[in-house]
Amino acid sequence: MEKRGLLLRFGNPFVFGVLLVIGLHLGTVAFGNWLVRYTTTSDVNGTEVEQEANYDAEPLALRIGTRLTYLSLAATGMFVALGAYRDRTLHRHLLIYLCMWGWVLYLLLARTTVISEVLGTYSLFGNIAPGTIAAVGLFFLGAKRERWPQLRDGFVILILVASVIALALVPFIDFGSRASGRRYLGNLTSLLQYTAVFPLLAGNPKIRKLIRTIPIVSVLICGVLVQTRTTFIFVGAQIVIAAWIERKQILLMMAKRNLRKNIFAGGALAFLLLLAATFFVATGPQARSLQAFADRLQDDTRSRQFTDFFDKVEPKTLLFGAGYPTAGEFSGGGIDGIDVGYVETLYTGGVPALLFVLCFFTLPAIGSLRGRHSTEDLGVLACCISFALGLCSSSIIDLQPEVIVIAILSGRCYRILRGGVPRNQEFAVGSFAI
């Protein structure tokens, strides 16, 4: 059995540096979003329909810090990818990665109208853009078995800290305003909705499970305040996936009286936490956000997007991609595009880009579903599959913190698929007991 300290040890300096940069990246992106000034317009019914952001409101030091974290992640990803040739089991994915770089150059040189505008702005780190592809090389870091324990502990701490910060920001929100909720909690919610169950399943047993459930409670509250319906789908998907994979073990636990009590106690605690989160958002000024969220449940925001998108885009464009969009060009996403990550990827980069996304973000998790899994790997699979579902919605492969975390977890899925579970790891018996 692996001996684990209460908190993250310094461990390998390189891995520690990667975790530190990811944390700084989340902090600079989220803090920069808080400082941006938004001008919101409404339609005749009072519904918010458009936001104009003034990014000049960011301090110069913060803008420099944000760009440094972007560049650091991209450079680190390339460094890790180039070192992956030493592991023969990674050669196939390394070849796919290098081929994707050739396709990126084609998109940049042959399909993009103003190359300098892409290279000189945040578009460099947009959907399957060069900076993003470079950072996705961190996939190979997650595939290194010897680096996984340190990455696991670091992600648990990152997710716990992010959930506590999200709860601390709740009083600053203008309740009932989706724009205000997204401003303060948007980036944190995007991370937590895909990783909320990870601390519960993969966290150190010395940290009480009550503490490790904080991300789940936090993201449920954030989902209401940000008025994002898909957040509940993704969190629910993680729980259902973990329960389905380990359904046989859960039934075995139910057959044993002593373990059955633990399951009932855990279920009762989960119900109380859910009840507390519901009571919080249903009382006081937060009730305005709950009412706005309930009103939005009936909105159909997808049907018209599909018809408008395919009226604008010719089928042959989806084959080779339209290239990286510049100012004034149709980007395929956003208000005027379509909120389906796979389709946005297909529009920007064509079929090769979509195959790259499937190979690095979707297929490793699906292929790892077979067989028995350790407790921590159960959390990895749940997070990665929920992100694969998120790509059916508004998530895309850009250089956001959740994408980097999932890229590393996908590398872990690939290692599970190729190498199995080491004998000294604990299997997921009792994962759901509190």
C-alpha cells in the first residue's frame, strides 16, 4: 500500500513547477475576469442578450502574468511531448501529436487570413490553436506512472482550494444576474464541473471525506448562480459513471452489514449536503438567481444555433477546416455560432483536428472502462468522460485550466489502458463509504 502524507510533498521539482503554473494560470485567468468591466444589453423582455468586455481594465502586471502562464504551459507541454519518445508505449500518440502539428501549420499558413493577428493575440491559445496544441503535450506527463502520485495530490489540493474560493466569492455576486455570476465564478465553475468528484475518490484518506465533498457542494451552488444547466449534467454524470463502473462492488458492500451502514451513512450525509446547498440558494437574495435559473430551464438555446450554423457553413468547410478566425470573421462559436465543441473543432480544424481531439481527450477514457480500477483511477475516468460529454456542449479545446487538467488526466487514462493497475493500489471497494 502506498504511504501518503497529509499534503502535497515537494517531490519532483519539474512536476511541482507544472502544478504551480496550472494554479497560477487559474488564478490569473479568474482574477482577470473579475476585473474586466462588462457592459450588458437586454432585449424588450429584460433578458440579458449581449455583453461587451473592456479588457483594458486589467492591470498591466496581470496581463503580463497571464501571458507568462499561457507561454509557460505551452513551452512545458512541448518539452514533455518531445521527451515522450523514450517510452515505446507512447510512440503512437506521439506520432499523432506530431502529425497534428503539421496540420496546425497548414491551418495557419493556408487557411488563416491574417497570420500575424493570430500569433500576436490570445487567439494563439484559442480552439486547437498552436499554443493550445503545445500545452496539450502535458498529456504525456499524465501517462508517466512514476509522476502520477504527485500530480494526483496536487490536483486534489487545486480543486479543494478552487471550491473554497468559489464559495468565498458568492457574496460579491449580483444575484439574479447571469453576467455577474459568470464574471466571478465562470472560470472556477468550468474547472469544478468536470473535476468535483476527484477529491472524493482520489483524495488522501487522511483528509476527511466531508472536506472532500466540498467541491461537489460548491459546484452545485455555482451552477445555480451562474445559471448553467449543463453543470448539473456533468456533475451527475461523474457520479453515475463512478457508480456504474463499481456497481458490483457496491452490491457486495450492501450484502455486508457493517459496510451497509457506511453506505447508508454516506447517502444520508450526501442528502444533507444537497439539502443545505438547496436551502442556501433558495433563501435570501440568492433566491433571485434560483428563480432566474428555473426560468432559463425552459429556454431552447440549441435548435436555432444548429439551423443558423449549417445555413452559413458549407459541408466542404468541415472537411479541411476554415482556419483560425481573426477579427470580424465568423468563428463558428459564441452567440453567432454553435455551442458544440466537437462541431466547433470540426469547423476550425476539419476532420484531422477532430480525430486529434478524439485520440487525446475522448477515446483513452472510453477505452479504459473495462476491467477493475483503483479508487483514484475511478475518479480519473469519471472526470474525463464528463469532459468528453462537455465537448458535446459549449466546451472547446482551448488553453483554459480545466482543459490542461483533463489533458493530464487523459494521459493517466491512457496509462490505465496500456499498463493496467499496479498491484499495490487499493481497489475501489468502499469508495462510496463515508
